[in-house]
Amino acid sequence: MNFEPRELLRRMFDAAVEAAQPEHCIPRFLPAPPRGRTVVIGAGKASAAMARALETHWPGELEGLVVTRYGYAVPCERIEIVEAAHPVPDAAGMTAARRILDRVRDLTPDDLVICLVSGGGSALLALPGEGIMLEDKQAVSRALLKSGATISEMNCVRRHLSAVKGGRLAAACHPAQVVSLLISDVPGDSPMDIASGPTVADPTTCEDALEILRRYGIEVPGVVRRHLESGAGETLKPGDERLARCRTQLVATPQMALEAAARVARAAGVTPVILGDSIEGEAKDVGKVMAGIARQVGLHGQPAVRPCVLLSGGETTVTVRGNGRGGRNVEFLLSLAIALDGLPDTFAIAGDTDGVDGQEEIAGAIVTPDTLARAWAHGIRPRDALAANDGHGFFEALGDSVVTGPTLTNVNDFRAILLS
């Protein structure tokens, strides 16, 4: 074996993050300068870094405002960067959304709006629909995050409670040309689910949002229910003339990140197997399934023989029932470790490419063949930790947390299971 497993896993994760850095993926997708003004707007964990890359490579005048997560700002000269809260919105995000709308008022057909969108924008661009208070949106956001709903389901609800999402921001820019540059953090890369689609049409309805709330048993404030039941929260639909001059371009995706990690693996003499870039489901269940695939490699050499690495991306969910410190990546890893039960020569890493798993400034963690044995030696019961949704507490106690700091990008979760 000509590699150290932990070190190789971390290099693959770092390569996945690096592949989605805006400085690499923004320049080749920039549109031609317009006859009129160029206004830059945007929201997301990567939006500030996207703004800096755009500003560096833009050949003419520009102005603008983007909102990013606290701690994710980078210096720009002509584009104003503001920070707000994620994953639950705050007043700073609401103020930023109002100011962005002000920036795009009274534009002409000669003007160009470049909208920089990445994961996290749903919370960061937080302007509730008419009659809904910020506190109402915060309550709905907290309930959705704990419910086990998929990101697509959560964003369907968010779109119909917003004054800027579901194509409304693009409508505010009309009749200017709008070019949206997107870094995808969602399974399937659907633009309407990236930051809840502020500049794209939305075929879903208020009734769809109500059905999601019913499905997960989520109680919402009366004003929210009335907003949806009345149809007041309806979004812009395909064919809306206000979206006729809008163009959307994906500049970075989870698949690109997985392919970058695969190149690192090949260079180390390890066969990469990409299982999928849009894997969803309850995190602990995905952990069990991935452990089964790893065992198939060990027993039957399928779908590859050792040394190999099973790579996957997407966004799992966690139905929160405990009071631990958790996130979907460490929940996946803890379930995986329990299911592997010390399988020899099997290592894993999982992390959110934005550097934040759940609400902790921890990207994820690493699993080794002796993870369970070391936990027991520390007096930690792995199954109890899983039941408490305490993945961060579990891996932190073992010294196996992966901490990156703000990565300034976000192409969702990265998972790698290395069989050496």
C-alpha cells in the first residue's frame, strides 16, 4: 500500500472542495458586457467568493450587492458584501434582500444583472411574503430542518413564503437581461432548488407546499397557513414573460467535485467508483446501505476490487429525535461505522463541502477500522450516540473531526469509503 488512508481521504475531500472554488469555475461563464449598466446581486455561502472572481475578471464597470453566511465574506472593491445567518434566517438577511430589490429597480433593456447563486441562499435571502413576519419564517425553517424533509421539499415551502424566491427576484429585474451563475448544492442540480430559485420559474404550487407541511406534521403559524391556502404565495410559472430574458448557467456541481476526488484516487493507485452525485435519504439508512456495498467489495470484489474507493454525493436528511450535537454527515458516518463493525482495512470520510455540518463549524469526520473499539475504550456507546443524534460529540471525543474553516463554496456533501 503506497498511501496512508487518512491522508488520502483528506486529499480527496480537499480536491472536491477545490474543484468548486469560484476562482476556477466563474471566469469561463461570464457574459458579454452590456450597453448599459452591469449590476451584480446574489446570495449563498459561495456568493462572496463568486463576486470576487467575477470582479477580478470583468472587463468593464459594475456595481452590486451579495449576501453570504457569517464568516464567509471576502474583500471586493466594487461589489458590497454583507453577511447574514444560516440555516435559520435573521434580520440581516431580510435587510439584505430588501436592499438587493432596491438595487434592481428601474433597470432598462440595455442593462445586465448577473445573479450569483449558491447553496445557503434560501436562508440568506430572507424576505417573507406579504403579511408574514420574520419570526414566522424562522419557526417554519426550524421545524423543516428537524422534520426529515428533503431539500427539495423544504425549498418548495420556502419559495411559497418568500417575496424574492421562486422567480420573483428575476421579475424585479425586468426588463433587464438576467444571467444567473449557479453553484449547485442540491441532488439533481435543479435550478429551482438552488437557493430556492430566485431567478427561475417554479412549476410547484402553494398546495404542494401545504401537502409537504401535512406530510411531516409541521404546525405553522396561522398567517403562514392563510398565505398558502389563499394562493397569495404563488410563484412565477414557466412561460412568464418577465423571465423571457433570463439565462441560467451551472458553473460547479457535485459531480465535478466527485470527479476531482476520483483523479486523486487514481494517482494513488486506487480505483474510484462513483456511486452517484444525488443520493438522498435518512442519513443513518444511507450509512447502512453504504456499509453493505463496502462488504460486497470485501467479500466478492464487486463493484471493484481492493484497493478502491466508493465516492458519492448528494444530501441526506436527519429526523432529529435526540439532543446531541449532530449533522447529516457525522450521522451517516456513525451509522456506517456501526454497520461496518470494524471491517478490516476500511476507512471513510464524509463532510459538507461548505465546511459546516449541521450548525457546527465542523465539516465532518473520519471513520477507521478501530473507531468503535476506541469509542468503547472512552466509555462511549456508539448506538446511544446515534440515538441522541450526537455525531459531532462522538467523533470529537475520538479526535476524528474534520475542520476546514469556511471553504467559500458549497457543492453539498462528499462521502468516500476507502477499502485498502
